[in-house]
Amino acid sequence: MSPRSASVNEELRRRSRERLLQATVELVDERGYEATTLGNIAERAGSARGLISYYFPGKRQLLQSAVHRLMHLSLAAGLEREPYPDGPDAGRELLARAIDAILGLARDRPTLMRTHMAGILTAEGFIQCPEQQRLAQLLRDTVVAYGSEDPDTDYPLLRALLMGAVVAVLLPGAPMPVTRLRGELFQRYGLDWEMGAPPDGEPKPSGGTTTGRPLSALATPGQQ
């Protein structure tokens, strides 16, 4: 039997890594972070326990990569949903879809997202990995499509606002409604309530929307 080519080996490694990431998302969502062991993850993924150490320095890094992959896939699915937007409001529609995708994860996967945010807010911070880079590029591309003239400034602002909204949704004992946070973000970026994926059965919050403007023009007071 001839040896496998480099491209075949690379594809096998990619699939193996993705199985570990998917197993991590599933198990932490089901059991919580502390109750999920690396052995559990390897077993769910059908991989050897030692393979995790080959790809990831530890459990926390594995979780961050797994959640960033989930966020990237969810965001990509929302942005690419048919019918794909076109015309003058296409960029605003894409930004609305991006906001809804991230807030939807906080609403639908609270255990997973709370654990993820807790890790980011510790000294570890963001862990640079391919999944985080894909997520960042997708959000940055969305900012560009929206009409930003300074995406290097506006992308981090959007990321910070989304992180703050996710924390607000997940705050133990005092969570804020997703609908209210969605309304605040939509108003900031001049998005119509009907854009994106409006929550079923949820009324539009009081207060109007602004007209669409570049993100850099929507800084909070004191930042202009």
C-alpha cells in the first residue's frame, strides 16, 4: 500500500480536530465545564486521549477554539441564509444577521457561552487559533459590507459591543432580555427591527431606529 499523500494527511488531521471541537461543544453544553473531562471529549470524538494534547495546550484552550468554531459556523449560516441580501440595504441586513447570530447563541446555549465568556474574562483572554481568526475575519467583513470607512477601528468596537451584550444576557441573577439588547444594538447601528431574524412573538421595544451610518459615526458620547 502506498503512503498517504500530504494532502490526505492534512485532511485527516482537519477532520480529527473538528471532531474534538464538536465533541467539546456538545459535552460542555450537556454537563458543564467542570464535569467534562478530556477523556470524555476524546471518547465522544472517537479519538485517542493523547491527540487532544497534540492540538491544544489544555482544556480551556480547547473550549475556546470549540466555541469560536461554533460562533463562526453560526455566523456564517446566518449571513449566507437565502435569500442573500442585495441592493443598498444589503450591508445593514448583514450586520443585523450578525447581531442576531451572536445573541442567538447566548439565548440558546447559555451554559456553553457563559463558560466561554468566563474564560475570556480571566487572565487567559483571547486565545489565538484558526477558529478565532475565522470568526474575526467574518465579523470584519460584515463591518466592511455595512459601509465602515475604518474597519480596523469599527470591527473591535462591534466585537466589544457584542461581547458586552452576551455578558448582559448571561449575567447570573440579573440577565437582560435579548429583545432589549437587540433593540439597543439595532438602534445604535440604524437597523430596522424587521431585519435579520426578529424574535418570534416578541414585540418591538419602544424607541425609534436611526438611519444607517458608518460605524465610526456611531461612537458613544465622549468617543467622538
